[in-house]
Amino acid sequence: MPMRHRRRTRRRRALLGSLTAAGLLGGLTLANGFAAEPAPDSAEQYGIRLLDTLTVPAGTSEFGMPFGGLSGIDYDRDSGEYVALSDDRSENGEARFYTLRLPLNGTAFAHDKPDLDALTVLDDTTGEPFAAKAVDPEAVRWTPDGNSLLWTSEGASSSGQPAFVREATASGGYVRELPLPKAYAPVRSASGALTAGVRNNQALEGLTLAPDGSKAVTITENALVQDGPAAGLTAKSPSRLLVMDRETGAAEAEHVYEVDPISDAPTAPLPAPVGTYSADRGVSEILAINETDYLTVERSFASGVGFSIRLYWTSTIGATDVNGKEKTSGSEKPMPKKLLYDFTTSGTDADNVEGITWGPKLPDGSRSLVLVADDNFGFNGSVTKFHLLSVRPGLLATRTPDVNGDGAVNARDLKALPASGSAGDLDGNGRTDSKDVKLWTSYTHDFPTEPRTSSTVDVQLLSFNDFHGNLEPPTGRDANLGSKLDPKSTTVGGAEYLAARLGRLREGTDASLTVAAGDIIGASPFLSGLFHDEPTVESMEKLHLDVTSVGNHEFDEGTDELLRMQNGGCHPKDGCYIKDEPYDGAEFPWLAANVTDRTTGEPLLAPTWIKKVDGVKLGFIGMTLEGTPEVTGQSGIKSVRFLDEVETANAAAGKLREQGVEAIVVLLHEGGIQAGSYGQCDGISGPIVDIAKRLAPAIDAVVTGHTHQPYICSLPDPDGEPRMVTSASSFGRVVTETRLPVDRRTGDVVRDQVAAMNHLVTRTGAKDAEQTAVIDKWKELSAPLANRIVGEVTADITRSETRDAESDLANLVADAQLAATAAPEKGGAQIALMNPGGVRADLVYASSTGGEAPGEITYAEAFAVQPFAGTLVTVDLTGAQIEKILEEQFNDSGTRAPTLILGVSRGLTYSYSGSAPVGDRIDPESIKLNGETLKPDATYRVAANTFLAAGGDGFTTFAKGTNPVGGGDDIAALTDYLTAQSPVAPPGTDRLTELP
């Protein structure tokens, strides 16, 4: 077969010149386009030492193709030549491998560049180069005779492209393919979800040959889909190591190798066009030590952080053989392993290490290892690197310590060693003698044949907040987080997807808790709100919520109703919704440490909750914001006080410690705002910043809510130590996963090992069947009312996303309330005002939740706009008081949002200056009703919902109104207006005029 692009060159010739990314090297000294990094002055780790690193800048090319993407490497001792495989998917150039040399000068690379000998293109089975994206080369090994090589492709299971192990000639020609067991083949469900086989982009990353070349051994980067999860922040992944006969390809053994959890959480999204947060960990390569033992490279990556590379020593001795199993059970004994070298602690940025090979002997007789890092062709700043390491003589045996071959390592092997011939030549010097006995003793002493109990328990904390009864997927602009928080505007949310996401995140974890930070109920859409949120409680039980704090919206219907939600009992007015199925309360506790009875001083609900997991105790303190009375109707909360969050939490933490709890988490319904995307903490501001600074150092993490913002922050405690503070947006669209390592001895959280990341609850994959059943059950009960058409709109009528601007929908609601209360017997209203926080969903022209035509609005859609089941009231207010209420739209007290622009009914207009001092922003002369300036001492009839009329949201002047007259339900006012005025157009946002 003719050789393509195969060209021999002298090792010292100048090549690899084409430099386009030299800036990536920072202060490194360049020589002919290359940089040799000085070896770090790092201590030896378990007999392994990093000697030197050689860096190739991104953008380097040769033979008309980019030099990079090196995912596999192997050394030929006879020729001194390396083969390096590029994982180019025939996109930057044709799928290929290089032959090159890396001569040494003592214990360092001799040259400041690799000596590239040739580029060879790989052929597909057709005898032609691979088509673009038809292959994903990963690992490569010379066969014993050096005339051919074995290589792997991990394929692309997402597009049906299989992974494979193939043999190629030295000139790149196709020879054959070794068959993989059936369990490795991707299988998809009718919906397209991957249900079995190798994971996409996590397949055959590693390949090695047994020392005698008789076996080919490959390993999956992460678990087969049917075997378990991919590695997560707390989840290990049960990868499979497959031993095949090299000649026939027959599978001879399979063993489970457990990949450790991800090292770090991501702190920033990947560059465009990807734009998503990324974090993973897997086996990127494997190298045989002897017949039973291997070196594995575990590569962990987190966007915004980089790579963490660890080198492990592992063995099949004592591990369960799962050969031929379609699916593992989870009870198998995995391969034991021991950490040998951690690049992170060496102070070297190893980058994306994907290949490892034994190199030449070093002057002191020790063996060398050469590792190569894949530059991903410059994506995300990666560069090609070659690392030279030394292995202390006597550390690793060239023959298995299982001398007698009985599958165990014990005294019988030591007894058999002197008479075992070549099998006992552990040091590979051609003799079996006392040195081998000594090596056997040290080798078996160093290597753990039994897994050791970790000194910490990695507790997985899954958290969310502000669910607000969103059982069905949010629609309209709430269907995503918005382009600022998520540039890809991913469609997210819905209880079916939330529960499924939680279930996937829990896979592979030994200790997992699911918690929430309040507003699980209240301000809920029709399906839950109609039934006073009993459906949401059932949903939360089905998705295994363990504990939540209260939030301000848990008090929407008063303290008595909250107690009913916790303890059970049918609704006092509506009764039981399902015959013979009285509401039995919530299985999970609501915590309310800072809500106390005015008479007894006792907490309204449990202040704290203690849970023991895997032998360690965790304590939770639950609170709502102290300012809850500012944003909640007063009538239902008169019997309780809302206390300072910091004082309450610090006192509760002290009591938890008295009970022997050192690992303490606060669930707080108060939060902040940040300017980054959904996994960042860019310029965090708001009440949580001051609260976090003052919470006692004994508190180890803070899960927050209220602001509907997603963030992952590390904020200092009073001792200056970092502490994780998180939030997960709202409506079940985001889940926060936090790794809390708890020391088994002290019971406290190891703070510097805490990691957290936000996961989008995407609407992909299978829905959770239990949640579907809950939704269907309550939809059947509500359908007759939910799908009733109440009116039509001509276009989308939307609310203000930030509540600090005039909106069509708030004005429309005010118009509806004025229409409902204008009649003398209904209150005689002349003006209606609407608080923006009471407008919870948009009226969308194209929405079709009940099969209605475009533009038609159902009762359920109208209910979602105002889901509080409120009532209207009309009161007397003077012109001066109305001016004061308008001034109260602007508030610098810090107890609520600084600007809340009210919806105003048709006929009322005014001007304001956003730059004027708070309290003096409204021009009194500009306040007009039907063109006439309001008189300060005249009396006007003003309608509002009872929350606003009672002074809610800081509009305290409203509570001074007199002569109240009830005006019916707020939802009835809206639906009646939509019916009477259909088709309804957006009323416009010209009732307010902003001045400089």
C-alpha cells in the first residue's frame, strides 16, 4: 500500500515552524518556535518525579497539517522512536499519526523541540482517508514486531458512530478490527435516549498491550451507560477494563475500575461557540506495568479552572471479573488503586494529558515515563506538552506479584517465588534472586489490595429554591434563564425534568441530601395554586426533598395555612379535593428558626434539622428573610415575629454544636444579585453579602433564594475563611450540586475541598414517571375550569422582568381592577394601583396550554398572572397620600428592591426623576387623573389588592387608607375584564414619564 505524507527527516532539521499562538506561552523563552519549561523543584511523590516538560505552541503546523491533538503515544525501544496519534476527526487535517523522537540529555529533554520524522494518514476500511467527523482517534500502541500498530477511536454514540479497536500497518493502511463485546454497543430508546453502551465522547480513551504483547487491554473513560453514572462532583464512575486476545480479539476478562469524582467545579463557561459550563473526569490512558497491574491517567477538567491530572497504580488482582455481563450489578469488587503522582501538587500545569508510555532507561537505572497533552488545536488555550517522569527503581515490578497465578497475593506467592523461574523475575534483570524477593515484599506492601476507607464522607447536597409550584414547565420568557444568565437560552424547568435531573445526579453517590431555600409554594401557577399547593407538596415528596426553609411566600395564606401544609388536614373552606384522601401534610420539614410566636417566643416550626449520613451528622438551619412582613400580607402573620437572620443562625449553630453537630448548613430565603452567567459570582450584591460576612464561622455553607438569581459564590466568613454561598434561580430551572466533604474524625466540613456547580434542568431525556402521574392526577381535577376560554389578546402582554419599569401587564391588571371596583356598590374606585411583584406570568399570544387557538386566553393562563387568590379593596386616600405612595416606589432602606414601579390604571399619569433623592422623585404637579392635577387635600377612591392596601412591599402609606369596601377576587376581576374587552391589546407604557 502506498505511503501517504510519509517523509523521513533528520532529527536536527528545523521544522514545526508555523507559529500563530506564541502568546499562549507567556514568559517562556522561545527557541525556533518551541519552549522547554524548566523542571519544577517538586518533591518526589511515591517514587515518581517530574523531570522536565517540553511545550509546543498551539498553531504549529507541518506537512500541511496542524501539529496537535496528540491523544496517544507509544515508545519503540529498538528504534528509539515514538508514535503519537492525533485525535483530529479529519476536520483540521486528515486522521493521522506522527513518528518522532524525544532524545534525552541525562534527565531532561535534549532539544527544545520534538524531532518530527513523519506524518502518516490513517485509512478507513475503504482504503481511503477517513471522512470528516467519521472517526475520533484516541490511543495507539506498536505491536511487538513494530510492523503495525493498534489504535482506538471512541466514535460518537450521539450520532450512531461506534467505538472501535483497529490494527493498521506502519503506513496507515487498514488491517482489521478487533470485536468489542455487545455491552459496548450504543443502544437508544424510542425517544432517542442512550440506554446502554459507551457514552458519547467517553469511550475507548485508553489502550495498552501486555508486556509480552499477547493481550490488548482497553478501558472506557467513564462507565457504560447501563453500568452507572459518569463521574460527578461526588459520584464515582465504574469504568470497564477489557482484556482481549491480541490475535483473535476474543474478550478474556473485564474488570470494574472506579473513576474518582471530578476534582473541581467549573467557574466559567467554555469559550464560544460551546458557551456551556463543563466539568468531567475520566481515564484518558492506561499503561501496563506487568500482567495484572497498570498505570492509569485520570484527567479531570472544569471550565474556568483547567485540568487536574493524576497518575494511579491499579491491578486486576482480587477484582471481580465481569466478562460477558451486559450490565454490572454495582456489587462487584473494583480494581484497587493507589495515587502515585498528582500534577496539581507538583506545581506544574500538565494540561490535557491523554497519552502515556514507558520511555528509555535513565542514567541512574530508573525507568522513565513520557506523557503527552492534547492541545485540542488551541481550543480553550491548551497547548501540546511532553512530560518526562522518572520511576524509582524497585517501585514497580515487571512481573505480577501473583507469582503462582491463583488470583491473590499472599505468602504462598512469596514461597513459590524462588522456584518460579521467569515468573519470579520481578525486577526484569533476567534472574530470580533475593532482589526479587525484596521487590515482592516492598511491592505488595506499597500497593493496597483492599480499598481503604476514606477519611472524609463526601456528602452530596442538591439544592433549589423559589419553586413556586411550577409543576408544569414554565412558558414564555420563564422557559429559559434569559440570554444574560444563559447565552444559549436553553429551555429549562418542569417537575418531571427536575426530578429526573435530581435522580441522575444522585447516581453513584453514597450520601446525598436534597434541600431547598424556601418559596417552594405560594405564587404558584393554576395547577398547584387552585388546590392551595397540595399538588406541589406531593411533587416534592416524590422527588425526595429532605428539608426546606420557609420563604416569604409560604406565608401568603397566613400562618395557620402554613401549619396545615406541614401537619395535614383538609382546607378549611374548600375541604378535601379527593374523596377518601385527606391531605396528610408534608413528609419533609419546613424550618423557620427566625419566625417566633409573639406570645410564647417559640419558633412557629422546627428551627433546625439533623441528619446522619454514612456515620457523620449534618445540621440544617432554616430561615426566611427578616423583611418578610414587608413583602407579605399582614393579616395572616400578625401572630409571629420575624427575627434577624444572623443573630438567629449564630444562636442555632451554637445549639447544634452542643448536640455534637459540626457540619452546619444554613437554608436562607434571602439572596443577592450578580452580573455573570448562571454558574458564576460576578459582582455579587444584595443583603446576602452582609449576612454572609457576619454568619458564624461554625456555619459551613449557605443555600439561598428569594432573588430568583443563580450564583455560585465563595464569600469569606468572619475569620476570613472561604465559605460557599449558592442559589439556583427559580421555578425548578436550576439545581445546585455541592460537595461537602465531612471529616470522619472531627465531624466538620473540610472547607478547602468544598465544590459547587449549578446544573440547568434541561428538558431532554426521559421524564420522571412519578411526577407525570402527579401532574396528570391534578390536571384531571382542574381541567374543566383550567381550559375555559376567558378572552383574547391581540399580542403578547408582558410584565417587567426586573419590576423597576412600567409594564403593559401591570397596567392591564390595574385597568381590570378599576373596572371591577368602579361601581359605587363595589367601592366607587377612581384609581387602581398594582404591585409589580403580584404579576407572575405573561399573557402570551401564541401560548396553547389547553389546545386553545392563538390569542385565546384560558382561565389557567389568567390565573398564572395573579396566583395569590387575593381580594380587592377600595379605600379613601388624599392626593398627598397618593403622592407619598408613588414616592414609596423608590426605597433605599435595603429591606426590599430599590425600585418597584406600580401598575397604574388608565387616566392616571405622572412624571418622576430617577436621579433625584429618594423621597423627592415625584413631581406633584405632574400627577393627573383624567388630565386634572390631583389636589393634595382632596379625597380619592383607590383600589388595590389587599396585600398592597395593607402596606405590602414597603408601600406603608397605603395602610392609612380609610372607608374600605371589598371588591371581589383579583382573578375574577382580570378574567371578567378579558371577557368584556376582548380582544385586548397591550395598554401601552405611556402613563409614566421619566425625567432626567
